[in-house]
Amino acid sequence: MITKDHSQLTDDEYESQFSRCTFKPRLFSHEAHLRLAYIHIKKYGAQKAEANMKEQIKAYAKYYGVASKYREDITITAVRIVSEILETAQAKSFKELLLAEPALLSSWKVLIAERSKKLKS
């Protein structure tokens, strides 16, 4: 089977492929990044998810020769935003999370800006 995007994989398959660097970089979209955060938060909790994500994405970027594109601040922010939304959303899947908070895809920069304001207050 040729994978066209992350949604064709189960959470375990996606996490495994990503951690082994067999998930194709062209498929690692913003949505795929958020899903990876969702998977790690659900499986390991927010604090461990943050550490896992930093380690895995950095290794993934290095493996594919794009280490300079890795942004730790974006990775940490993604985990924290998804974690905050999961605290209030009754999402039992990543798809339900996106339905509960469509801004994750449609207004990502706004969510980041709002988060930055909260941190400065």
C-alpha cells in the first residue's frame, strides 16, 4: 500500500513509522505534526510528549538532511496547544480533536499569537 497521508495509518503505525524515519517527509504536513503531538500526549502525557516530540522531530529532520528546518519552539508550542485543547475537548480521536477546534488547521498562527500573549501576561 502506498501511503498518501498520515490518516491512512493507525496511531501506532504512524508513530512507529515516524520514529523509525520511514514516514515520507513529503507527508509530514502541519496536520501530521499536530497528529503526532496528539498521539504522544494521549500515550505518554503532555510533559513526556514534549520531550519525545523534540527528540523525534529533531532526529527525523537530521535523518532527511533538513536539520536546519527543525524549530523546537514550534514543536513545543504545538504540543502545548494540543494539550490545552485536549483538556477541555471530549475528543476520542485526532479527527474529533480537529472538529472540536478547527482553528488548529485554519488559524494556527492566531493560536500561536494568542498563546504568546498568555505567556507574556
